[in-house]
Amino acid sequence: MSRNTLYLVIGVLVAAVIVFAIYTYQQQTRPGLEIRVDEQGLSVEGNG
């Protein structure tokens, strides 16, 4: 395996870890209150 290929593989792995970390952070910092209006009326749900 050449050096350039090794750098490419390492870069892809680092990018995947960064994307996963950002996704996880966004999931944890979601607002805990959801307000929905549909055919059944007003619905308020909270997870906190």
C-alpha cells in the first residue's frame, strides 16, 4: 500500500468520526419539547 493510499484511508476514517460526533451531539442537544398541530388538534410532548 502506497503512502498516498494510506493517507486517503486515514482521512476518510477521520472524516467519518467527525461526522458521527457532530450527529451524536445534535441528537443530544435537541429541544425537549415538541408541539404539533394536526387533524386531532394540538399535541404537546416533552421528554424532560
